[in-house]
Amino acid sequence: MTNEDKITKSAPMTKPLVGIPLPDLNLVPEFERGFWEGTKEHELRIQECTACKQMRHLPTPMCPYCHSLTHEWTKVSGRGTVYANLIVRQPNHPSLQQQVPYNITLVELEEQDGDIRLISNILNIEQEDIYIGMPVHVVFIAAEDNPDVILPVFVPDVDQ
Ligand SMILES: [Zn+2]
């Protein structure tokens, strides 16, 4: 029996986590509203500085590159690769107790030399099979706790 035989793989996540804090779309500040307006349209939109054209995520009021206060929202492809990943087996909040194991994954988008990264989850794959550099793409799923909030999550590219 090899070490590999001893690993019991975790079932794939099939939906976003339930019971996590969600944005209140009436209170989201203007500088990050475009992100959530985008997910409602099933588009991944990233904040882009109108002065120096650098994209950034998480959204901020001021450009960290040139200090401009103006921005626009740029639709990106939604394709990327896994940059970092962990599997949570012991949740730190009671609402997550029935949902373990789940993965928290940092996805690096293909745009802008790979310095745009989103924290999300990878669905539809046994979680030990997620690897750094794995090609993924975004899908959009309504939050169970508030269907007005559309969450971006990722799935493996089928032809990887
Ligand atoms: Zn700028």
C-alpha cells in the first residue's frame, strides 16, 4: 500500500459556502459597487484606473500606482490559474460546521501579468486534486442566503 492509497479524497464543493458574510448591496461603497453590479450580469469586472490604466483588486478608492481617484470597471475573461489553495477541515465559525471540508483558493486572473488575484472557491473537483497552476474559469452562482448577491466561484477547465 502506497501513501497515495491512504488518502481519502474530499468530495467536491458543489456550491458556494452558506452562512458567510455577504455584501449589503445598498451599503456597498461606490468604489466597489461595480464589482457586484458585474456579477449580477454574470461578468467579472475589475477596477481599472482611468489615469494609468492599471487594474487592481480588491477595489480601493485611490489608485495605488498613481494616486488617481478616478476608475472604471473593465470586464475580464474570468480565466485564471490557482495561485494558492487550502482545504479547511475544522471551521472557525459554527455556520460552517456542516460544510467541511471546503477549499479557500486564491485565483490569479490571466490579465495584467497575473497580479490580479481573487479569493474564492473551486467547485466540481475532489479537493485534494486542486493544484497550484491549475487552469480554472469563473462561474456565477446566487448566494443561498441572499439571491440578489451573485458570487463568483471557479471550476476547473474541462480540457486541462
Ligand atoms: Zn493609476
